[in-house]
Amino acid sequence: MKLVVAGGAGFIGARLCNQLDRQGHSLTILTRSVSAADSPNKTTILWQPGSPGTWERNLEEAIDGADGVINLAGEPIAGKRWSVAQKRRLRSSRIDTTRTLVTAIGKAKKKPAFLLNASAVGYYGPRGDEVITEESGRGGDFLAGLCSDWEEEAKRAESYGVRVIRLRTGIVLGKGGALAKMVPPFKLFIGGPLGSGKQWMPWIHEEDEIGMIQLLMENSNARGAVNACAPNPVTMKEFCRTLGSVLNRPCWAPVPAFALRLLLGEMAEMLLTGQRAVPAAAERLGYRFRHPELREALENILL
């Protein structure tokens, strides 16, 4: 396939692009800082959504005739405290970027068959013990609103006859990313759950995240919302106990909710609440998980 990938240098994007490259796909990677491509299958394009320039024509030429567009771009949600300015950056890095891609799709003479657009299980908001499928409604907090607006921008591509997949991802476990921040406290014997530990953590191994993306690319029946998470979500307390066990470390030092709220402000609610999300759509499409159980997934990554 000839593919255009936004966010191809990120935690998931880089791994996905490397796998697609090994499989012989032709990749145009959109990046804010161009570096030499490390493969003859890869081309990089400097792009700056929101700022006019010659990059717009380069983007339009890349999308015209492409088989598909994958959009994984976005400022890290947990990177900084959610100030007013940071919220603007979070929205712009997702909504403006997606709008730019869909506009270029609209101008293409030969339009791509699909747009696979990143989103997150944060779409559903805090839901307690409720089992969440793709049919569940959106939440009412900042993150839910951000995901909803992001998805609405992507859905505009449907008016051009493009198949749109909205990939609602949980916590991706791999060498790096969120897990790299969780492991050090356990190694120092101070690891433990956040808040009550009763909140649900929808997780997915990076190999299943990439495997699911490829299934959704290739299956013409795949469209709409898809939860990218393992079929066995766990609570924060269970996750920490399992992580401690895999690392041969205790799980005993919970971080009080009030301390997180003082430190992180509104962003703390994302860590203190969760979604018991399950991958109903992916399973209907026949996706088979390589790592459906948490302990085995962590052992695969850490041992």
C-alpha cells in the first residue's frame, strides 16, 4: 500500500512505520522536523498545520493517489498540567491537524480508501464499573469533549467516500511510553496505585495495537469507532499488584488522590478515574489478541 502517516515518529507511530516498512509498504511520514529517511520505502514531509506554506502542496500531492491515511498525531495528553494554554495546544495538535488532513483528502483527485484516525477511550469519560463498548455514549469532561471534537473532524472525510476508523486507544504497554514511567517507582520499592486503586485501566500491548491497526487498514468492513484495548481490563490496584509481582517488588504505597489533585490539577482526574472498555468491534472483525492477559503482556515486555 501507499500510505500517508501523521505522527509517524511517536511511540506507536515509529513502531508501526517500521513494521509497515519491513512489509514493503510505501510510506510518506508527516513530521515537524524532517530528518533523512532510514529506508527507501520512506519519504518525509515537513508539515506545519495552521501555518500556510509550500508544505500544503506537498501534503496534497502525497495524499492524492494514496491508498490510506493514518493519523496518530497529537500533543501528549499527560505531558504537562492542563493550563488554559496547554488545553489549547492539546486541541490544536489534534483537531487542526485532522482538519488539515481531511481538507487535503477533499482536494485529492484520487482519494484514499480509508482514514484511520487516533482517538482515546477518554471519549467515554469516567464510568465506574460500567462495561464500555463502542456503542456507549461520550462523557462530559474535558478529555471526552476533546476526543469527540477530534472524531467529528475525522468523520468529515466520510462525505468524500472515505472509510473512516476512529481508534479509541487505552494505555499502550511497551518498551517506553506510559510503562516506562510506571516501572521506576516499583524498582525503588515505592510503587503503588493512584488514589483508591478501584478505577479501571483499559490497556493494550503495543504488538496488539499495531496488529489491530493493520487489521483495520486491510478490512474493508472496518469503520466507525473501535476500542483498541485488551479484552481483559483490570483495576489500577490489580495492575500495580501484577506489575510488582512481575518485577519482584512490593505494591504498597498508594498515592493519595488529594496529593495528585494538588500536583496535577484537572489532569489528575484522568488518572483517578477510568473506563472498563472492551474491544467489541475488533473482536467482531475477527482480531485475535497476541497478549490478552496482563501478566503475560508485562512479562513479554519487561523480562
